[in-house]
Amino acid sequence: MTKIIINGREVEADPKEPLIHACHQNGANVPMYCYHPGLSPVGSCRICQVEVKQGNGPARVVVACRTPVVEGMVVDTEAPKAHETRRECLEFLLKNHPLDCPICDKAGECDLQDYAFAEGQGEGRSNEPRRKLDKRKSLGDVIVLDEERCILCSRCVRFTEEITKKPQLAVVDLGSRSTISTFMDRPLQGNYQGNLADVCPVGALTLKAFRFQARVWNLKKSLSTCGECSRGCAITVEVLRRKDVKRFRPRYEPKVNNWWMCDTGRFSSERHNATERLVPAARRGSQGLEIASVERALKQAAEFLSGAVACIGSPFMTIEEAQSFAKLCSQLGAKPAFVSPAPSGLKDDLLNTGDPCPNRRGLLELGFEALSPAASRARIAAAPAALLAGERVLELCERAQLAAIRGPRIATFDTHALEGDACDVAVGIPEQVEKSGHWVNIDGHVGKLTVARAAPAGVQALTRSLDELRALLTSSGVASR
């Protein structure tokens, strides 16, 4: 490590990283547009200027993202000259930037807004009209480009070149005519396009799916883990006014996904806004499945869950849910198993593993057996009674074919009930964004889930329902085997 002085305090800095990294690591607020810690520095925006003094030479203003760390250098991030040059850069960037903050999706989390406010750069000195460019240029199914807002930081260009290794964007034309474009205006391809909206520091690149959907200050953000593959990317879940999930965004986690996530996980947020949830439970009556209290549904399930029972769990169960499920299986004398669907075909060299089971490793470590959907249905059909538990367990067992099974009495614990006559008891459970717990990813890293939104009224945690069912079985004489 190299010792330098930042704002009068001696600190240790990594000589392999640029000066701006050392400033950020030690609490010095240096603005940035073109610099991103996950991309190579280019120094094109010039906003990250700081005053640096080395040896006996005079202090000079330099861009922190392209300045290497040198032993003994003295850095002043709050020097008047540094602020003056930042304001000059901001004035230049704002010269052609449109005044459409009130309708911009980036409003409230825009670096250009924040730095203009922080530096007091509120007006320009030019009388020339702003340049007119394309305001709604489609770059494919995911991204829309507003050329007037673009500040040509080139983050998006470097992302496609350095992270996905498939260059698709470039800065085209010269001087004031420069814009971001794809080759021959071809649409963007790939499973990581959504990251372009994340790396864009202004509102130039926005998601079509999120466009005009919500104001960011109305979104409650909760830390969580993506469940669309066994990578378990760290994410934030963003909920609008405690109801609809509007966005999944990547959260920095160096041991798993760094700053990125795939589009499969990013746009899975919409599935969590499904209507017609099972609330709170249902049991078979004279008119088919009838809404009932959880207590009555569990009592009916306890009446037929004894003897040879097939127990099938979901790979979306948390460690805590799986432990409760395993205890119930032990009491019923059944081997715990989970349904393991075929690979998704989305496996790549960056993040997506192609395995649609987010807690596969955690379940296997708890002694669960992995069964294909067909093998799961066969085990259910061969038993006099079956217990299916966990989010999406019915979907993964292929709901239509599962509903066609005749013979066994079935109790399900899922967000929706099983259609047809196959189900005797159905208990509603919270889904991924409504529960807390842990998943273990493919590499053994433990990812945490937190409650981003309350479950529907009357729906209780799966662990509680399973524990109550186990208590009912104990009281009826079904002891642990």
C-alpha cells in the first residue's frame, strides 16, 4: 500500500487503483461521470478534478480518475481551483442538456442534478439554442436512448466492450454531432442490456419497462437476493407505495455479481405483482375448494397426512423454511425432496448459471433429494398422500399435469392453489419479496432475503404453517420417526 495525504489526513491507498478510488475509500467526495469502479477509466468528462501537490512542485488540478497514486502526494479535493474547474465542466455539460428533469425517469437519482446543485452551477452564459437530437431512439426491446440528455461519458460503450465482451455501442460522428449509437442502428442483443441504464449517470439510457412507471422517491428499497438462477445476485427490491414491485436492481457484492445482473433476473419483478393470490387458505368442501382459515386447513391436512407421504419442496424455499420442512418430513417418515427443473438454457460466462434453483446447494446440504418434475409427479402419484411446499412448487411440478393426478390426497403450501379435483388442502404463503431468510448460491455464498412488502392479510409465514402442522400431527399421535 502507498501512503498519501487526502484533505490533511494520511491514508493508505492501493497503487493499482486510480486516485479517485483512494478518495472514495477514505470519505472524500469527488464527483464522477465517465468513471465507474467496474470499468476502465478514460477521463473524458473531466468532472473529477482535484488539487494535487507532489514533492517541491506547485499544486496543480488534475482528473482523479486518470491520476496514479504516488507515495507522499498531497491531495485536496475541496480546493477552490478544483471546485472552479468542476463548475466549468458542469457549465459545458449543461450547455446542451435539456430542461426536462420533471419528466425524466432519472430525476431523484441523477448525478448531473446532484453535482450541479452541490457546485452551485445553476445558470449558463450562452444564448445559443440547445442542439436538437432524437429524444426517443429505440435501441431494442430493453433500452430507449434520449440523445439530447447524453453527456458522452462512454460508460455504456465500455460496458459492452469490457463486461459482456460483445461490443455493440460506439460514439459516432465528430464534435458537437457526436452521439451514442449501435452499428448500423442494429438493435441491442444479449441478456445484460438493463445494466446500461444502471451505468448511465444521467437519463439518457432508460428501461422501456420502467419508463414513466414511478418516481424514485416513492419507491421503498429493500436489500435482497435474485432467485432466477443459482448465482443469487445481490439486488435491491423497489416497491411503489407498499404495493407493486417496480424494479429489481443489482447491488454491489464483490463475492457474487459485482455491480451487475442479467435481464432475466431484472425483469422477473413483474411476476411478483400477480393477482388472485390464495388468501389465506382453502380446503375441499361440497363445492370444491372453499376459502377457509389457515387453522381449519391445517387441521384437515393433519387428518390425512400420515403413513406413506410424498414430500416435495420448492427450490425457492429458504434455509429456514427447508429446515422446518425437513423436520415435518422426519415426523412423517418421508425423505425430503425438492423439484429440480431442467436447465434454462441461459447459462453464460458472466453471471447466469442456467440453473433455475436459487437454493439448490442449501437444500442439498440439508439432505434433500433433487427430483425432476416428472419424477416428482411419479412419487406423488404412487403415494396415498402428498405434501407440496414452497413458492412456485406447483408451477415447477408442471401444474396442468399435476392437477391430472388421481388417487393421492394432496396438501399444498404455495401462493396459488392447485386447480381441479387433485387438491384437498391449499395454504397460502408469502412469496420471495414478502419474506426473510437465506439462500445458498452455487459457490456457497449465503444471500439474504428481506421483507420488501407485507404479505396479503391472513397469509402467514411458511415456517409457521409447517411448524403448526407438525404440532397438530404430534397431538394426533404421529410421532417423529
